[in-house]
Amino acid sequence: VDDIHFELTIGVGKVVNIKAKVNRAFTSSMEVGISVTCEDLYTGRQWKVCHAFATFVARRTETGKVQLKQVIPRTHMEQIEYSLAAERRRMRLIHAEIMTDLLSSSTAQLGECQEYEGAVPAERTRVESVELVLPPHANHQVSTFGGQIMAWMENVATIAARYPLSACIC
């Protein structure tokens, strides 16, 4: 998971809304965007809590490397997310110095959006979860534990990532 910056707290009795969607699937990895918002049911007020990007990598099988089904962006916002996912991936690889040779010989991946046989529409990977914050989820100051929010985020992102993974060609 990339950096998570909690912008505001969530108190007991508030409703947490977690949304996740696959932004882009590469050969054997994918990026899932996750956003967390909160709602006070008494006032109707809603606010952004945090957002993050999770990277899922398919494991090799006995028969070899896994090939994920591609995700096709349909809307303008999905196309932006698709392009930015490629740039974030490029930055992750540079930072980790994992694929220096590949990056030095490759061209920018921005704007790349090809139709692939059997591709999955990005919208079909969208998942939303709603959680009610209960006392066991919070500290003595009645603020939700960051680890609890991260666990909810991971669960929703894992569900979003399941569709392209379950449809992979092994």
C-alpha cells in the first residue's frame, strides 16, 4: 500500500464508506485505488478521511507466470486513473531500483490504452463497503484506530482485485 495520510478522524457511531476499484492491470500486477469517507448520520455531514493505492501481484503457478486480464477504462476519469497508475508504477519501480534496465529502454506508458481480448471493464471492479464504527474499533479518545481503517481498506481492495485475478490466464 502506498502512503496513507489520514486527513480527519472518525468517531464511534459514525459510518465509514470504503470504495475500491482496479485502476489498471499490468502483466502480473494491478493497482487498486481506495478511498475512505465518513458520515455523521445525525447531521448528514460527510468528509474525506484518506485515500491510498494498493498493488496486488499474482503469484507464479507451477505452470509459469500468471497473465492478468486487462482492465479497460471507459469514462474520462477512468482513463485518467489508468494513465496515472502507469506513472505511479513507473515511480515505484524506479524507487525500488527493481527494473532499471527495462525503464531505461522503455517509453512512457501514459495514454496507452489498447483493447485486449477478454478485457474487463474498469467499472466491473468497483467495490464499496460501509462500516459502522463501534467502541471496540476506537481508542479511549473515541477516535477509530488507524489500523482498523487500514484493515477495512485492505479487505475492500482485495475484493476489487479478485475479478481480474480470478479471470487470469495461467
